[in-house]
Amino acid sequence: MLDTKFDELMEFPTSFPFKIIGDACDTLADKVVAVVQQHVPGDYVPSTKVSSKGTYNSITIRVTVQDKAQVETLYIELAAIEGVKRVL
């Protein structure tokens, strides 16, 4: 796991925004939702923004997380998606 202090800084459960930046791909948002669904099932409607040159997509998805471990797991799993450059 990651060595974070989410448990010290936040009260759980909480709504947590994840921002995923990756290569421009029509299926990136679907891949993000699929990963989130594995850990926190629900109805998600992520927002997508395309970079000015069209090279990258930025996906923002808000997830109600239950604890620090769930946040850390989602960071790791989202970063493992092919084409993802950063998870914020």
C-alpha cells in the first residue's frame, strides 16, 4: 500500500474526486469507470476534458470512499490502466 495520511486528514466515508490524465482515447472514461466499479459499485458519470492539442484526456470521477485503504487501492488500480499518465 501507499504511505499516505488520508486517515489523519479526512473523515470517512467521504466523496473523493479522482482526476485521471491519460493519452487521448475514446475508451479511457469507460476503463476508469470499470476499475472504480470493481471496488465501489455505483452509477458514475465522469467528466472528460480534452487537452488543447488533443493529445491527452482528463477524466474526473467522484467516488464515495469508505476508508484510507480504498483510496489507496483506487490510486494504484487507476494508475495501472494502459495509457494513464497521472492520477491526482
